[in-house]
Amino acid sequence: MKKFTISCFTTAILLLFNSCVKNPVTGKRDVILISEEQEVAMGQQADPAIVAQFGLYENPELQRFIEQKGQAMAAISHRSNLNYSFKIVDSPVINAFAVPGGYVYFTRGIMAHFNNEAQFAGVLGHEIGHITARHSAQQQSKTVLAQGGLILGSILAPQVAQQLGNAASQSLGLLFLKFGRDDERESDRLGVEYSSKIGYDAEEMADFFITLQRTQEQNGAAIPSFLSTHPNPEDRYETVNKLAFEWKQKLNLTRAQVDRNSYLQLIDGLVYGEDPKQGFVENNTFYHPELKFRFPIPQQWQHMNSPQQFQMVAPDGKAMMLLTLAPGESLEGAAQQLLKNYGLQPLESKSVTVNGLPALAIVADQQAQQGQQQQQPVRTLIYLIKYGGNIYAMIGVTSPTTFDSYAPTFASTMQNFAPLTEPDKLNRQPTRIKIETVKETANLRQIFQRYQVPQERMEELAILNGLFLDDPVEKGTMIKLLTKYNK
């Protein structure tokens, strides 16, 4: 036993020694258990799952913009050898994130909040910095990937969450890696360096951090990943400004680019907030105009929408429901495939109708996985509903001990799935950013009043413009408004 212990200890030391690799940014040796080839493979696996989860924003001009700027910045980075990919995903959440191997994603929500190209470039450099400094690889070496992601990761039955997330769950777990303050400071520094090297004024990056902080304080929105473990905002602002000044001097950057007007023109017409065509919630009802269906959401249940599925979670976290498409041409075939995919054993099954639509209602328990200990038993109520050429799976999940108390809630939602016929819901249009040019010098509040912006939305739009309501705005300045607030 003593020899065995010594042998294991020696092996561990050798493993750590062989895992010490030179950091391309710092030049120091870090303990990283993941090779560059593995990083690239992780990114290649995660990319389709991320795109499927969020969807790409359908705007070729914006997609070309982020790809061109991203490639220009990647070329001067510390890891220019990687094949980088840059995409804008169709999410209203204000965020930007990167996964190992050179994959960078910006949401349309964060694109809406930039007020010039320099702000965009600073955050782009920050995200590339996480890749070049191998922050994700370091975190992967320290911890196991989060399983399930989003709301699925917090429900009572993690094993079902993992199965419902399928193979994508591990890939999406890359989005939930937390970087420490030192990593964030280093990425800030790299964001300043990279954006300065391609000619942008990195001081604008510091201003954008203030915009994000104001947004979070105003509505309690989730803090973007690059702010989640951030140092003190005031310290960060001063540090970024100081670094930006130093890089301007080092590069003799006397005319650093800001490019406000060109950026604002680029995002003119950008969808702002939720896009109704992807489905929207109103008065505790989920409506999907494109697929033309609706169903009620239980009172006080949290919910999250994505292109793949609509998720709902009970206030106590002990039950969840989701709606997703089920593969198969018949209800029976879809049922067999779904039960097999999720490892469920049917207890009851019967044919029913849901508002005139053919359906199957199934009660099923999760089967224990071979070689694994099932820590918590799971019981589900499943309605498979055939409508509009699709088969929809509505799945309610809880434990057998609480199933009877949640079953009526599950059934009420599922039995009230119905075709959507109301014209005002079917024809609901998204709110879009509209760029206007100020005709007379005034403060921002006065300008908003001229454009009939409601009082309760003025602070939101001031933050969107990176300004305060009492700030003077010169004649000829471009500002952001929202389409439904125009005259």
C-alpha cells in the first residue's frame, strides 16, 4: 500500500509537471490539463450547440462586421494561429462570451447598447483575451463543466436535466465557466491592447462598462459574464483609461478611431428586446406567432424561451415543464423515441384530444441508468400534441412524492395548448432601434419629449444612448430611439 501511494504521488507530480505549459500571453508556465487540440475540439463541439440554443441574428451586414473586425483583431493577438469564428446570436440579453478554440459570440442585446465601434472593439478584445490567455482551459482544468445550463441546471432532477439537454448540455456548460478577478483584469488589459493595435480609442471601453453598470442597477438584469466577477467598477474604469492612454503613447495613436455615426447607422433597425416571432409571454400566456399556438403559464412560474424549447420552473424549484418539438411522423413513433431518448418507463398512456387536436398523454418514470446510481427518482407527465405538421412535446417533471400535487398544474397547461388565431398576436411586430438626427440643440430629456418617449422609458433610453437625461446634445448628433416611440 505504501509503495502504491508513493507511486500514485509520483505519477501525479509527473502529470502536473508535464501539464505545465507556457502561457502565450504572460510567457509563464501554467498548469493546464487541456491541449490546444482539445481546446479547438471543445469549441468545434460547442459551436453548433450554442447556435442551436440561441439562433443566429439574421442580419448579414452585422455578421460581416463582427467577422471582419474579429479577424483583424485575432491577427494581432497572442494566438493568431487559431481559426477564429465570430457570430452575433439572436438574444436580447446583454452579453458577450467566448469558448475555447477561438469561438466568440455577441448577443444582439449587447450590440444595441454599444454607441460606437470603439466600445464594440474593446469588448471584442476582452473576449479574445480570454481565449489567448487560455482562461477557459485553466478553468476547465480546475472544475467539471456545469451540466444542463440555464434553468435546466437548477431543477430538482439533475439527471433528467442532463438528458433533456442531450449532448448539448456539456457544450453549453462552457458558457457558465466563471473567471476570477485576475482573469478579468488580464482580459481588460488585452482588450485595451488589441483594440488599440487595430486603431481604436480604448478609453471608450471604460465608458461602456459604466453603461452596463447603469443597466444592471436600473432593472436588475443579469450581469454579463465579463462583469460577473469584476473588480470595483471605479477601479476598473480608471485602470482601463490609464492603460488606454499608455497604449496611445506607445503606438503614437494620435487619431484613435471612435466611429460613432458609422456604428449607429449599422444598427439602425436592430431588433430590441424580445422578438415576437420567436414567441412571447403576455398576461401569463405564451404565444408563438410563427407556429401559431398558445398555452398558459402557471402563476409565478419562472420561464425562459429559446429556439429549441420553452422552459418553466415552479417557484419552489421542485417541478419544471418544457415545450419542445418531438421527432417522428406519428404520435406513437414520437412517444417511443422520446421515452427512449430520456430513459423513461411508461406507467400510463392514453389517446386524448387537446382543443380538437390529436394527442397522447403519458405518465412515465425515469429508468435507472446501468452502472449509475440514481440519486433522485423522477416522474413525468408528457403530452404529445400533433398540430400544424409538427408534434409538440410538453413535459412536466417532478419527483414521485410531489407528482400528485403538481399533476393538475401540468395538465392544466398542457390541456390548454391551442391554435393561435388572434390577429393582434399573429401580427405582433418587434421593437427596433431607430436612429434619428437631432434637429436642435437641447438636453436629452427635451429631445425625448419631442419624440414622445414615455416618461417611464426615458432612463432606459438614456442608458441605451450612453448619456444622462440632463446631458446637452448638439444639433446634428445621432441618437437611438425605438420605433414605437416615433411620431
